[in-house]
Amino acid sequence: MAEPGQRDGEAPGPEAESGEAAAREILSEVESGPRSPEFPLARIAITLLCIAWSCYQLYIAYQPIDATVARAWHLAFAILLVYLAYPAYNEARPPFWLRLARRAMPRARPRRSLRRRIPLLDVALGVAAAAAALYIWWDYEGIIMRQGLPSDADMWIGVAMIVLLLEAARRALGAALPILGVIFLAYSLLGPYMPEILRHKSIPLDFLIADQYLSTTGIFGVPLGVSTDFVFLFVLFGALLDRAGAGKYFIDVAFAGVGWMRGGPAKAAVVASGLTGMVSGSSIANTVTTGTFTIPLMKKVGLPAHKAAAIEVAASTNGQLMPPIMGAAAFIMAEIIGIPYLDVVRAALIPALISYIALFYVVHLEARKLGIKRIPRAELPRLLKTLLGGLHYMIPVIVLVVYLVVLRRSPITSVLFAIEALAVIIVVQRPIIAWLAWWRAGYEPAHGETLGLALRTAFVDGIKDIFLGLIGGARNMIAVGVATASAGIIVGVVISTGLVGRFVTLIDTISMGNIYLMLVLTAITSMILGMGLPTTANYIVMATLTAPVIVTLGGDAGLIFPIIAAHLFVFYFGILADDTPPVGLAAYAAAAIGRTDPIRTGVQGFTYDLRTAILPFIFLFNTELLMIDGVGAEGAILWIDDPLRLIWIFLVSLLAMFCFAAAVQGFFAERCGIVERLVLLGLCVLLFRPSLAAEPLDIPREAIQGLALAACALLYAQQRLRAGSWRGPGRSGKAEK
């Protein structure tokens, strides 16, 4: 079967193939490691380690063990695989000292690529780092007995663990996170020499090592614990689902459903990215998976290359907002705040849906402005046939949702049942397909095969898919495991030094007590950190430092911000960094596929994501968007349970976001003037925060929202009438037909 929008027998062009290869290389460097060694023993070792890690995580999910021991093994697998899968440096941009050394000592014999071999030094460092992590398991009882009085061995192994972990983070995640780790460690030791507002008593080195290495407040703290308990299983579920063929199924369904519309490929990109984002949790993986099909087709129907790539980036980046995985943040957020995981999902649901539907609307406005043509239905897969053809892929997702939401089981139990259902589907789907092929052919032998041989081959291929899914899930977790452990260093320093209280004072001083300026500073900080950190690590850092600041300073200003609203605030802006120039890696991946400039793609993608950027400010001041009715005694969250009220909140908020999108795009029913754009922005504010007008006028908030909706309808009707008398490009004239 041809890909969506591609005729049968039509091969993708060399330009598309080279763009896809470049994008997948970016994905491999970020997600699973760029190294693919030639030596068979090295490949076998990495493969076996990945399978062993996945099997270990499944085992401890069924047979729980001590949490600290489980984290030690989790980190040991992750850090060993980092040294085996990630080279010490990028050969295309070697470090300065290495360039000097090569000039001073030229070698006649050509060097083999670090991507094709694993130096013995990397093997030694990986084994040493894994041994340092497993020392916690090896001498667990002794460490407990001498708690607070670390031995010399504890000290030296702890120092080695910290150094090797930061080096592993540098290889897998770039320099930003290890530099932050070093800065925070230096802050612990040099407290008396800090500026007065940040000054504290110096922490002795032995206490620092014990706190970071031998306790559960540092490296082996909550972030690594969440990665061990929850994140791995959900990432494994996503890898197995993709291996089963669900990724392509989601894309085909999206194209079959909306591909025939104006700007169909762009709208299909939004739908497909939303579906894959629910289980992917990675903006870059989402970009490469769906963008390979959608970006060339968007260009084909008339979208400029940078806009086609930017739409895919905006859609894929927002995939991390979609429950249940949310880029692993949902689980970490639940642990840090101390609320049930389902409450995080509940709070995140309406903003995520609004963001995606609004992006769909943005794409529609772009298509109308540019006069984009439609894809003929004959070139698209049939909706009913496509939907039914892969409906079995929804069974594991339904199992996950039912156990999580309806039966209220734990995330671990729910995802285990979903993985079991998925494993059964992977094993049986190929034999069923093979049997159906024989049945349609009247049981005639194909290529000399008997039916029994075809069924056995299909069964073996299904088992191979499971093993490949286990490998893929583990490789996707390498960077996450190291990121959560490294971020634990920063969390440990913040806890041991009491930095949050000082940070509250610092931010309050800089913002001069203005709550709005404080929020803007926090948003900018989250985005800047997010340019160099993966989303999970960025969220951990900002949740530790700035989320408490938002709650505290909001309270000082007489505003009650629920703690989950503050955490979602910093999480949203950390996600936006994935398409923010100059570092947004999702933009680089999409630009590689679209063969366009990544900076221009990032700028355009950020423009599309402005609708997401205003959401955190809105739900902080209007917590109804998070289904929160208020905060009760001792900070308990009061949830909105009235379905009709929730439907009203969703519809009004969605229309408010449509107004904002139309104002930013400068197009509603037709092109908008400056006054009309300002009117749309004003209506957006009234729909999102009706209390601004309702309280001074002493009238119900719903009345203000009703008047704003009526004004939207009048403006739209007025533009339609005006467009009927002027038939220029991009309006209701011939270009729109």
C-alpha cells in the first residue's frame, strides 16, 4: 500500500530520503545514541543489555524490590549504555584540544569513526560508572548501618559516581545539564562566598557526597525513582506500540479522516501528532515519525517548506502536553506534588485539547490565507477501511485508559496490563494476516511455502517484533535515565542548602513584587533552560526552583495559585523550548525533512505555538481550565465535577483560543485590520477571564462570556458580508473555491 498521498508504485524522491535520513540521525543522537558499532560482539553486548534492562524493569514491576536498590540497577543500565552508545565527542565538531593534538601529532593511518567502534576507554568508564551505581546494592546494609558517617570507600566511590554521571549526561544530553550540576555543587561548597542574598553555611564535602550519593535526596532521589517505577514502562509501551505498527496506523487514520480538507496534510499532521504524542512523550521522535510523511505532502499541496516543517514541529512539540505520558512529567509531577497521577492527567487534559484544536484552526487559517489546494480523495486511504484495518491497535490503549480512569488502578498495574494485551496482539497479528492472505488466495501455495511454514514464519516475526520493541524501549530510556539522575544532583543541592527560600527573595527583588513580571521572568528562564536541557530535566529543575516561588509570591500578592497550576506553568514553557531558536532540536529535525532553514522553521513554529504560550498565564488566573474549583483547607484541591459546567468551560475557552489565533494570524472570516485584531484579543481576554468585567459591573460571569460570544459571531458575519463584495486572493472569491 502506498503512503498517504503517494500513488501506488511511486517511490519517494532522493531529496525526501536524504531529509528523512538527516532527521533520523538527529533523533538517534538525542534519543537512543548515534553509535552503531561494526564489531559484532559490541552490537550483541548493547542489544543484550537493552533486552536485559527491559526484562529487569518488567520483573520489578511484577515483583517489587527495595526502591533504592531498584534505582541503583536502573541507573547502572542507563549509564553503562550511555558510554557504549554515545561517543565522547562529535567527530564533525571535535573539541579544540583534540584539534590541536591532531595537528601536533599527525597520524598516517586513518582513524576509524567513533560511531563504528567503541574505544576500550569508553568500555572501562561505563563499567566503572555502573559499578559505582551498583555499590549501593552491593553494600546496602553497610551503608544503612553507617548512615551519616560515610567511609573512605563511600567517599571515593561517590566522587567517581558524580564525575562519571556528569560526563554521561554531557555525552547524552549536551553540556547544559552537567554545567548546571557543577554550578550547584560549587554553590554547596562555596556558600559563605556567595552574594548576601544567596549566602549560606558551607556544606562539608563528606556531607555533600553522602547527601548526593548515599541518600534518596540526590542522585537516587524522586526523579530517578519515577524514571524507574513509571516512565520506563510507559516508554516501553510506546516503543512496542510503534513496533506493532500503530504509528503508521495513526498517520493513515489522520490522512483518511482530514486529508481531503483544505490544507489536509497539515491538518493530518496535527491529528497524527496528537495521537502519537499520547504514547510517545518525545517531541523529536514525534516529529520524525509523522513528519516523514506529512512534511513532503504539505509542500506538495502548496505550503512553503519552512511553514510545513513548522506546523509539524508545533504539532509534535505539543504531543508532550497530551496525557497520559506528557514526556514523563505527569509521573514526576505527581510524586513531587504528592497527588494522585490521575489528578495530574485531569488537570492537563483541557489545556492540551484546547492547544491541539486551536493548532488545527491555525492550520485552517493558513490554508485559507495561502489558497492551499486539496488532495483528491482518490489519493487518500478510505476512512472506514483504514479505521477498521488497525482497530486492534486501540485495544491496549483502551485497556490502559480503563484500568487507569475507570477501575482506578495504579499506573504500574495499568500499563502492565496494557503491555500484556499489546504483546498478545504483536504475536498473533502476523499469523492472522498470513492466514487471511492464504484464505483470499484459495489456500494456494505462495512462493513454494506451505500454510504451516507461513504461519510459523509469521509467529517468529511477531516474537522478533517484541524483542525489537524491548530494545527500542530501552534505547529510548538511556537519556531519560541519565537526565533524571543528573537532575537529582540539583534537587539535592536545593534541598540541602534551602535555596528555594533565597530564590523567592531573589525573584521578588528582581520583579519588584510585581506578580506578572515574576511570571514572565519564570517563563523566560524555563525556555532558556529548556534550550539546553531535555524536557524532563528542565521540568525537574524548574519545579524545584521556581514552582514554589510562583505559589509563594502569588500568595503574597493575595492570589491563590494551586501548586499543580504552578508546576504545569513551568512545564509548558520548558516544552516550548523544543522549537525555540537557536537550539530547538525538533525544528532541526523537521527542517532536515523539509530541506529548509532550521532557524526560520523554529521562528515560524514558535509563532504557531504562541497559543500554547498564553495558556499557562490563563490557567494560573482561571483555574477552571484545569477543572479546579478552588483550594480548600490545607491546600486540598477542589475539583469541578459538574459535566455541563466542564463542557461550557471547554467550549468557551476553545472559542477564546480561536479568537487569539485569528488575531495572531490576522485572518478570521477574511483578512483582519489592526482594529479587528485588537477586538479579537479583547474578546479572547473576556472569554478567558470574564471576572475582569463581571466584578466591576456586578453581573454574572456567564453573561459577559455570552456577550463576548455574540460579538465574535457579529464580527465573523460582518467579515463574511464584506468578503462577498471583494473577491481577492485569500478571501471568499475564486481562490477559496
